[in-house]
Amino acid sequence: QVQLVESGGGLVQAGGSLRLSCTASGSSFRANRMGWYRQATGKQRELVALISRAGSTDYANSVKDRFTIFRDYTKNAVYLQMNNLKPEDTAVYYCNAEQMGTPYEYWGQGTQVTVSS
């Protein structure tokens, strides 16, 4: 049974920072690509950032130069460092992971990020 457990969301003022964490459990689970998505109220879920197993990254234009995705392979974890947060970053943030060598992907339960102006 694979679970992605997220933490680190909260309420922050505009210009502030937060770091989201996501750890994949399951003794045999090895993540290939990992990423973060977000969904604001009344909007579709959108990609925020991706990181391949090799470490290459990709970001949504709206977060480039403010957010950084990185991972810890020993912990099967992925992180999202969010700086200079803006009210439009307010959303539920979801962690996503692809299982290596399979067509399966998994989602976390989501963590709320609220940025006040």
C-alpha cells in the first residue's frame, strides 16, 4: 500500500515563505517522477513543478524564480520551497509520484496554502 503524506501548508502573508514536504511510504516503492500540483477554489488542478528521477525540473511560468522543487531519494520525499508568495498562490497543493517501472501514479491528500494580502 503506497501513501503520500504531505505537510507544511498554512497561512502566510504575501511575500512570505513556506516549505511543503511529501513522503512516500511503502517498503518497495521507488518513485520515478515526482511533482506538485495545486487547485484553487473553482478552478482546475494545475501543474506547479515536476522533478525527474535524474533531477531535472520543470515549473509553471507563474511560479518560476519563486518556487524550488527538490527531492531526497533516501527518504522517497519531495519538497517545494515557496518564496515571495502571492495571494494568487492560494490553493490546495497536492503531491504526485509515479512508481518506477509501472504505469501507476499516486496522489497525496492535499495541504492548504493560504496567502493573505
